[in-house]
Amino acid sequence: MKVVLLGYMGVGKSTLGRVLADSFKFNFIDLDSYIENKEDMSIPKIFKIKGEIYFRKLESQCLKEVLEKDEDIVLSLGGGTPVYANNMQEIIDNQDVTSVYLKIQLDELVSKLFQQRSSRPLISHYKDKSEFEEFVRKHLFERQQFYFLADYVLDLSDKTVDESLSELQDLI
Ligand code: S3P
């Protein structure tokens, strides 16, 4: 079985993925880290040196590789993974996969993400918080149509990691 966690940057896909994998005794794979290991380069550096198109191809190829593994895995995607190539279709078509869209309220997301933006190439240039919020609102709206194709939706707004974990365990 594979549990695939998806959602916008900063919702906590990796944090929750790691604890869920521990509780299920599954392997945990964070797709961004998998890409960084394979390329021996950080995500910001891949974007800077090779560009986003290169990154998206690599992301799609790495997703296929992970989905083909014959083991139980909890996989956290990057925020853009479901949106590009045929990635979301691959996830939906895979009988071994249970996918969950993790969402949080916009104001909570914006506050968290504004502090963490420096390591994320798509948003690291924002200086003004209200401009940033405007971008995230539109970007999330565009991406949600892909995110909502997941098998389940879990709202993590105002929840601790423990609360989120127990809701996720009940869901899948
Ligand atoms: C991206 C999200 C990032 C990473 C890359 C692009 C996106 O992952 O894959 O910076 O397009 O939303 P996180 O969602 O883990 O930040």
C-alpha cells in the first residue's frame, strides 16, 4: 500500500508523512528530498541552475520511480507535483495508492508559509505580506482542482500534529 499526501506548500505534508509512516511501520519518502538526493543538488539550486521545466520533468520521473517500488510507503509530494505532467492521473489510476489532500485555512497557511518562504524558489522573492497573500490565494485556487482529485480531503486547520495524525489514521 502507498499513502500519498498532497497539498499546497507549507501545509505540513512532510511532517505528517513522517509520523504516519512511523505509526504504520511504512517507509517514508519525501519527493523533494528524493529529487535532491538523485540530483545531488538542493531544490532552490535545481530551479536556479537548470530551471523549473527541468525540475518538473525530474519530479514526474521520480514520482513514477517511487510509485513503482514494491513496498509499503508513505509519500509526501511537492506542492506542484499534482499539477504537472500526468502526475495526478498516475496517482488516481494506481490501485495501490490512497491519496489525501491536506488543506489548511488561507490565513494560517499564509502566516506559516511567509516565514518559510526563503527555501522555496516560487515564493522566496516576496517581501510584502499582502502581495504574498494575494499570490497564494490565486495560486491555491488554480491548483485546488488537481488537489481535489485525491481520494480524501483532510482539513488540518488549527490542529496539532497528534490530532492530524489520528484523523488521518481514521480516514485511510
Ligand atoms: C513546489 C513546492 C515545493 C518544491 C518546489 C516547488 C511547488 O515542495 O517541490 O519548491 O510548486 O509548490 P513543498 O510543497 O514541500 O514546499
